[in-house]
Amino acid sequence: MENGQDSSGSVDEVEVAWEIDTELYQLAVDGSDLQYFELIGESLTWTSDLESLKKFVESCLQQQGKWISRGGNTKQFKSYNNKVVITWYNKKQHTLVFRGQNGPVLKVKLVTSWRRKPTRQIDQQAMMKLNRRQMLKWTLS
């Protein structure tokens, strides 16, 4: 990489490609849709049942495809266009793995949405208010 460029093109070209990739999925999610997701390190997990996950994939991710059981406690979704593959390891850690051409982009969108979900913002606002009250209390004492 030299002067903000890499071998695949300029920084501007890379940024445009990222914008195009992330626009592939306009997620139809709100805070309540994300209630069953948890982010543990870099792993995204689904804490509810398979039927809820199926419903989420179809309605919120707007993906059409087929679910198969890969044996044991692993369930896998493959989109009809084969660009998204989601594997759910439901008995151990409830981990979701995103593969396929567009799988990683979809995961980034989900993680970003999860980090911005309203309940997290409300919790942060409540903590700030609590901290302000505590600071005021200490100042007045």
C-alpha cells in the first residue's frame, strides 16, 4: 500500500465498492427484531429457537432459500441465489456463521444494527443520568 492506494485500485474505488456491497441488504429490522442476537467477541449468536430464526431470515433479512439440517445440532440456510449461507450451531454456543459471496457483508450489517439498537441506547442514557445524579450527590455532600 502506497500513498493510500493498494494494488486493487485507489482508496476511492475501494470505498465505492464497500458502499455498493453494503447496499445489497437493506435490513428491515428494528430494536425488537434484534432481541435474540448477542455479540460475544466477534461471534454473533442467536438465542431463540429455529422457527424464530427462520422467520427473522425471511422477513427481516428478506432472504428466500432452503433450510437443511447438517446433522446433530447444526442448521443451515442457503439462499436460492447461493450468495448467502447462514449456519447456526444451536446447542453449543448458538453461534451464527455467515458464508457465501454476500454473507460477510450481511454479518457486518447485522452487527452494526445490533450495536445501534434502541435498547442499548436507552441503557446508555440511563447510565449517564445515573452518573450525573451520583456526581451531583457527591458535589453537594
